[in-house]
Amino acid sequence: MTRQGQSAFDPQRAAALWIHPTALALRQLERRVLQREGFFDGRRHLTLRAFTAACTEAAGWAGLLEGGNGRPLRPITDLEHELAVVEAAGLFAREARGTAGALAALGTTGLQETLAQFVELLAPLAERAEDFLRLLAADRVAKNRDLAALYRTYAAVCAQLGVADEVRQNSAVLRLLRGPRQRWPVVLRNAAGLVFTAVRWLPPFVETMLRELERQLGRDRVQVQHLLPEHEQEWWGGELLSRTGRLLFGGEGASADGREFQAPETRTAIDQFSSLREGLAMQDRQLAESARARVGFSCSVGVYGEVEDLARRIAWELYDRPDPVAPEEIALVVRDLGVYADAVTDVFRRFGIPFHFRRGEPALAVPVVKTMLNLVELSATRRRDVFCALLRSPWLDWAPVRDPAALADAVLRSGVEPVVRDPAALETRLAVWYRDRRVPQPAQRARAARQVFTLAAGAEQVTSLAAAVGDLLTRVERLRLPRQVAAGPAFASADGGAPTDAERRGWWLNARAFEAVLQICQTLQRRTWAGMEHTSLPTWEALLAVLTRALRNLTIPPAPADEAGVWVINPYDTAGLKFRVVMIAGLNAGAFPRAPVPSPLFPDSELLAFRERLAATGFLPAAALAASRARTSQENLLFLSTLTAAEERLIFSFVGHDESGQELAPSVFFSTVWRLAGWPAYETLPAEPPDPYDRWRLQHAQGHFLEHWQRHRAAAPGAPETPAIPPHKRRPFAGESYLATVPLPLCRAADEWRQRRACRPAEPPAGSPAGVAAGNRIAEGVTHALRVEAERRAFFAAQAAQATAEAAPTPGGLPGHAHAGVIAGQVWAKLRPPACPCSPWCRMTTA
């Protein structure tokens, strides 16, 4: 692998194959080239995943993926991997029962997680995995010997299934690349060279694969273009890039969409962001000074409040700034998409902001999937609470029970046992409870409850996993779940009228998720899994474990994906992407960067000892069997490479307080950027905030921001050259989430406008949103509740002010975060009328 510029080989002119980190990066490049030139030659571009898959397929055709009996093996799928993990853990537990092994004490779920983590650790080692297993098998530590035996059981299950696990696949790919080039995939066979673009760091297996390609093609025809320049790699790479790893990285790559096509202003911004990264590495404010006007900072209350504050900023970028930005040119980057998914979906729809989730909704969070899993869990546990959750599900038809929710309430109130072993006891208890309360037809109601419980619970014992799946699908049909899903968006309509766009998206999400679960169940029903029927795990629990594991990494797009709107992605997806505005949320201590937690399988000292022994006998990738401190380098590179996605502005956000009012600390990433490029970097603050969005807010909502800004600009009494608030104690503007209501000029949704008008009836009107219907009873009721809440809040605020009248104000403190109004706000979130139907980014105000 060579650094860019060291070789006469020109990948732009030669027929080089460009390998991109993700499909997102490749599609964005394709769109930009098509817009600029009208033509894009996709034959020279692949994603890393597609490149590896092509090599695996070629290895199979070359006869390199074969079992011990010479039978060809096919690559393992995600579902087959999860099934093999569940079965291997069950078989190992049965064989280890009664022994003194370290893993024998683990439960079934613990064994499954241990095996999954161990397979993930082994897969990148490829051919060296066998050497590592031999070391473990001969080790004096019982835990290590058990791990080797557990993996052998997993490999045997895979062989019986006729599939090749990742270790076997990776080993076959390396043997393919060492062999004749005529056996390589066609796309690689005809390439004059390879260029791996937008590389953040090289995973262990990719590093080994590149070494083999270099031997075959030559050192000058395999190029690696890193997201960061070489000196930044050395600053931030640390353990991850030590020894051979650092030598694998090329210079900062100008990809196929090079800088020669960028506008001068964009090139200037990119250079300023490069100076910002250098300032971060050197802890030098002067290096970061040029980027001060291009960074912004946000502080919020809770995850939902953080999303609202950032969405308000996004709406300004889309609608109010002098040169508006297209939604596709904005990215919201969050470390954990699952934590932010619900808040982003609700807030962005309220504000009328189009958005696109990179990975969709987690399948396990989809209501119809929860319903199906609850059916399996009820069969496995017979728990009363699971039965009540099923009764409350809108996806099931509980005839002859007319009011399933009322039955669920009766089951909980009547004192039914937490585990219903005998449905007759359920009937008896409900009959007595109904008679005591003089409910009409108590015996018939109790009998109907017993019938639906028997139907929902299914067969108490089944003879095989296939029989369990068949029983589940039969119950699904009898409860008419497929009919409810097939009813379309009309079923999802809350009031029986025409479904809204949100209801259509919700139905689409549930329909796609139901289809995915059905496919998994039908696959389980068709196939007889090796040894699965003889596992010690009860069949219903085995089915629940298999379905849960198969679905936990599955995501469902809530609507047909068109990648239109603001992109909501995680930091791993930013490699190779470019946006005018990048907002990084969740920069809290422990969240991003994450703490370097040691491996749950091996302590660092043990990993390093095994690594040293393996490296003494052959090549070992730099990041293989890395100690926990290497994860710090990964987090650094992840953050720094995320910054490279911005071409105009960078916004950094953290949650200052949680929903209960507990103060939270920003992460070292936020604190360092704030100190080097935020307000603390100024000896004397300028007349106006450096962030244009802050200047706009200061102009349109002075009552909220002016006092905070003036306090930070004020000089100390008797010392005009000394600021009253020292630079290191300066704090950014607090977001609107710290307020009970949003100032009218900053309102972005009809519900915010109504809430403000209800709590501040004396405030001069600023126009009425077109979506507010006169005489809306829900709006009137919630308005009254909000007024009562405002009066209560004012009373307690007065009491607090009186109690702390003599306390000095905290310099640089944030405005008080109001917890009053939370209940009314929750009521409003459930009952609010539809959003304003006028302009997508309606300001709800008039000039």
C-alpha cells in the first residue's frame, strides 16, 4: 500500500477500481458527479461490503469453501448465524452440565452472548484463528479452554447446516487472493489497480487482505486514502495505528470527487476545519481561531429537548438564513440512533422537516413485532402481564371479548396470579371479581377470558421447533393479525377518518416488519436445524431466543427510502460523505466518546500476551486482539473523521440536564472544541455572537438571550479590562428546551404556538397559525390545563425566589430549567391537533 503521490500510477487515468466505505458514500458521489458532468461510470466503483462479497463468491466457485466431507458450503446468513449460536450454546450447556468449567455456570442467554462475542473476535483473524484456538485449548485457564470448546461446537453446527461461518469465509478469501488471478472476481481481475477511499482505520481482516493484494498487484497499485492527513493519523491513532498499522494509511485522499471541483468558499471552510482539528490535537487556540465563525454550540434539556433545539436550528438553515440550505445538505449525527429515533421522528414531523434515517427503525421496537414476540413469550412463561399487554394490542382480534382493554384491567385488578398455570383458575378468579362488582353476565365474561387466554397461549408443549413455529402462525391467523395489517392505513387511523401521513408511515413500518418476521418464521418452519430439536432448552424459549436474536440487528425503513431530507446517521456512516452542515448530538461524558471498556472475554493483559505469542509465529494485523486502550484511539478517529464530513458549518450539542433536572457533564470532545473555538477562546467577546444562528435568535427573542449575552460581555466592577465572567466559566446559549414555552418568533409548530399563547395571554399577538381550528375542544381543554399549570408554576417560582432572595447569582449560569408543565406537556403531546398545514417550515408568526 502506498501513500498518495509516491507512485507514477494514476488511478484517475488507469482503469482502477475504487472501493468506497459504504453504499451511502458511493450514492452521494454518484449524485454529485451526475449533477456536475451528467455521466458516472459505476463499473469502476464498489463498496467494501460488495467487494468482500464478490471475493467470497469467487472463493466458493473456486472450491475453497468446502466442508470436511468435500461438500460445498455456502456463506452463512445472519439468521443462520443466530440459529447456530442458539443451538451451539444449548448443546454446550448440555455437555458441560455438572462439570466445573468456567462457562458451565452461565445461563443460556449468557452462553449465547459469550459465543457471539467470541465469534466476532475470531472472524477478523481468518487463518490465524486456528492458531489462536490451539493456544486457548492448551491454556491452563479453564475459561480459555471452554471458549475453544464452545467455538468448536459452533463450527460443528455450521458444518451440519452446510454453511461457512465468517472465519472459514475470510480464510477462503485469503487463499483465493494468493492463487491465480484467473480465479478472482471479474471486477477485480480486470482492474489495473485498487483505491480504497475515505478510510478511517483498517479492520484487521481488511489489512490482511490488502497485504495479499499488494503482493499480487504490486505496491504501487494498491492505494489507501485516509480521511485524515498523515500527521493527524499519528496524533490521534495512538495504539490503533502503532507498528505496521500506521504504515498502511496513505495521505489524505482526494477522492474521485476531488477538491478541484469545489467552490473557493468550500475549500476555505475545509482548510479552516483542518486547522480546527490540528488545534484539537495540539491544544492550540491560535490554530483553531480561523474556524470560530463556522462552529456553533447547543445545550439542551433531555434527549427530546436536544432534538427540538437542533430541529429549530435546522429549520433556520432551511428557511431563515440568507442563503438557505437544501435538506439533503444537512446531517444530524448521533452516536446511538436507537436513543434518538423516536424523538427525531416526532419532532421533525411536527416541525415539517423532511428527514431520512440511514438504518430505519429497529425491528424489535415496531409494535406488530412486539405483539408477535409477546405471543411466543406467553407460550413460554404464561405470565399474566404479557397476556394483558396482548389484550391491549390493536393488532389482534379478541372476539368474543368486546372490550379487550377492560378485560386486561379486570385481570390486573382481580388478583390473578402473576403466572397463569391453569386457565381454569383465571376463569374462577374473574367470575368472583365480576360478581362482587355486580358486572352483568359474570360467568360468560370469565369463560370468554379463559377462551382467549387459551388461544393466545397456544400449546403448552410442542415436540419440535418447527411445530412451535406452526402453532405460532396458526394463532396469528386465528387472531386475524394478517388481516389487520392488510387493512392498510385506514386501520391505523386514530379517528376512523382519512389517515394522516404519519399514520400511513406507521402502517408501512408495521407491514414491512410483519413481513420480515413471517419470512423468518417460514424459514424456521421449512428447515430442520441440526440438533436443534435435542437441545436442553425448552422449545418455546428456544423459539423466543432465536426470533429475538434474529431481529435485534434488523432495521425496517418506515417508508420507501429516497434519501431525501435531513440525513440522520451515526458517526460510522459519515466516512466518505460530505454535507454543508453537520450537527453532532449527544456529546455527553460516557456517550461520545465511550469509555474504553475491557473485553468481557479477556483482560487486557491476557489479550496482549496472546497477541505477542501469535505475532512471534507470523503476521498479525495491527488492530487484531487489541487492548481496551486502543478503543480510545478508535473513538478519537471516529470523532475527527466525522468532522471531515462538514463543508461549511459544524454544530456541537450536548444535554446539559436530563428530564429530572439532574445536571449532566459534556464530553471531552465538546469541552475541548468549546474551549478552543467557542466563547472561552475570546479574551473579550465581540459585540455580537460569532454564530449567525445565535445572532438571529438574539435579534428575534431578546428576552431569552439578551441578558445571558450581556452578562458574559460585562466587565468586572472596577476593572474594565477584566471580564466579569472568566473565559473558562463561559457557557453557550441555553436552548429553548430550558423554557416552559417557546417565544412566539421561534415557534416552529402549531402546538408550540398554542402553548405559548395559553401561558402568556397578555403577550402581544404575533399571528395565528393557519392550522388552528376555531372551537377545537381538545385545544381549549389543553389550553385551560396549561393556564392552570402556568399559575402553579408562577406560585412555586415566587416561593423559590423568596427563599433564595439573598443568594448571589451564579456567574455564567444557565436559565433555570422548568420542570413544571411536564405533565401538561405530555398530555399535549398525546392530544395535540394536527400540525399546521401551511408552509413546511411555517414560523407561526407574522411580521
